[in-house]
Amino acid sequence: AQSVTQLGSHVSVSEGALVLLRCNYSSSVPPYLFWYVQYPNQGLQLLLKYTTGATLVKGINGFEAEFKKSETSFHLTKPSAHMSDAAEYFCAVTPNQAGTALIFGKGTTLSVSS
Amino acid sequence: DAGITQSPRYKITETGRQVTLMCHQTWSHSYMFWYRQDLGHGLRLIYYSAAADITDKGEVPDGYVVSRSKTENFPLTLESATRSQTSVYFCATKPTGGRGEQYFGPGTRLTVT
């Protein structure tokens, strides 16, 4: 069965500092991987995705993530945090088959201080 | 073009009452999903639908009923609400042939008293 583990339920950084949110997954087949962001009282917005091809994927708002098959990881990074990045972030996985629902991690809340 | 809308956005109901949460999409995506979001659990799948008149259970289906008579609508009904169903409910869609990504509505915050 697939699963997603997000290390750290809460991460705090200073404005301008590196953001690193960790995600490890388990899957019996090559997965599709996603990062979503949720701002307060809003739905989830897709940040970026890995399906096939280049293992370093770039998303919106300056975020990127690298798929490392050997480490079963898909960590999310941003070189310089901005106050507006404060939100909850979810890593998700699905096998590369049509229609299968997403399996989500439990989320990481990112706080950014000035 | 609103994409996905959910109604109501907020709902308070009493234990034992029936309540229906609505989800409507304007994209004609084949797949639709219902998730619930609870602290410490992330998002968990309740039901999903691959097309009109085709539905299937997810991880936490007990106490919920769905239907999909039209592609654009996917209502979720709590037949007899319980306090454990207090949650935020999200509807999502996925197009056929997409790379797995789903698009989420704004959510419905349901409180069962």
C-alpha cells in the first residue's frame, strides 16, 4: 500500500532563509508525486508535480522539489522564504494509473517570521 | 468561470440530522472526489466517481452516501450526522488523461452539535 510521511508537522523559518519541507513515500510502482499548498480557509492549490522525466521539478512561487528514487523522497525547497509562504503544505502520491485517488501526508505548517 | 464550487461553505447541524454537501464543476472533468480534512490526519478520501453513475468507496466511507447523476455534480450526503463527522470537506476533480493532479474546491466547514 502506498503511504506518505511528512517529517515535521511544523517548520519555522526566518524571512529570506531556506525552506525545506521533507516528504518520503512508499509505493510498489513508480509514483506520481505532488506538493499542494493550503492557505487559511482555502482549498488546496497545486504547487508542483513529478510524473516522469526530469527529477528536479519547478513549481509556482519559486518552489522546487527533487524526486530521489533511491531515497524514496520528494522534498520541497525554496531558496528564500517570504512572509506570504506561510501556509500548510501537503505531499501526495498516486500510482501512475488513471483515476486513482491521491494519498496525502498529514501536512506541514510553515511559519515565516520577519 | 468558477471551476469548482462547494455549497454551503459553512454548515452547523445537529446530531441525527441529514445534511447534503454540494459540489459543482464547470470543467467537465470525468473524476470527482470527496475528502475530509481533520487535524492530525491530513486529507482522507471518502468517495470518488469516475463518471456519471459510477462511484466507489474510499478510505472512510461509513456514514456517507454519494450520487452522480450528472457529470458536473457530485453531492455528498450524511444520512444521520454524528459529531465525529465534524470536519472540513473538500471536493476535487481530475480530468481523464491527466497526470494524476487534482483540483480542489474551497471546502465546506461542517459542525455537528
